[in-house]
Amino acid sequence: MEKRELARRIESISFLQGKFKLRSGKTSSFYWDKYRFESKPDLLETILEGMQELLPSSFDKFAAMELGGIPLATGLSLKIGKPCLYVRKAAKSYGTCNLVEGGFNKGEKVVVVEDVITTAGQVCSSIRQMRTLGLIVEDVICVIDRQQGGRENLEKIGCSLACLFTGEELESLTQKKC
């Protein structure tokens, strides 16, 4: 599917207007509801094809951020055969009490998979925690970078960000004010 058509499909399904509080605490007049594009199998398949092109040449596993990154990382895992880790916002208080689920060895290189990046606050926090557990984290990929400081915050902790779409690009391709 052509990139403009993919942008329009994502926009038609998941672009909402109104007053929304973002994870960062900021208020926005629009919202990209990732669950709407992640829950459509044909659209998710096309998104995953595009995300494959964003992957670095060498890594061991995907690390999916709770909750939106999980369908994306699982889909990528199925497509290319690399295992997934599932990263909680906080370690669970029962059972294994893990922050990172799925089993890993120190020194493994992971690619963080996220849906929408705004300031990347939670992603940066989770990356720091994964690093203290011995994982190597240098690359983050996402579907949408809202271009509100996330890339810069990730660069400050030594990570690159590759995205399928920037907010500016979606605005240009869909003619919506993002």
C-alpha cells in the first residue's frame, strides 16, 4: 500500500478531535487512538510491513511497551522470528515480580516498539530500567511520532527513533491539522 493511502487509513480510523489528556500530562485537541489501528488485522498487517523497514540490521529481541506496543511487537516477532519481551510500567507485585516478561540474558540487544510517541517519558523511564537489568537498548521504533520532544528525549539517553510517520507527515498526507 502506498504511504499516502496508509496515512489516510490510519487517520480515518484513529484520528480523534476533542480535548484529550496525554500520558505526558499535556492536553491536546487531537488524539491518535492506536487501539483502533492495532485492532484492525488488515491495517495492522500493512503497518507491520512498514515497521519492518525501520528495524536496525542487528538485534536480539523486541521490547514491547505495555500496552500499545504489545500487538505491534508480537506481530513483528511473528513476521521475522525474533522473540519479544513485554515491559511493564511497574514490576508486578506477585508471582515472578518481573518488570520485563519473556526471559532474557544480560547483554542482549533489544529494539523498543511503541505505538505513538509524544514526549517519550515512559519509554525513557522503561529504557533506563531495562538497561539496569543488563539489556542493551539503542533503538526505538514507533508508528507515529507526534514531534513533541520524544525524539530529543530519546537522543538524550543515547537512543535513536525511527517512525513510520511523523505528525507533520500525517498532516501533509491526510490534510488534517495535527
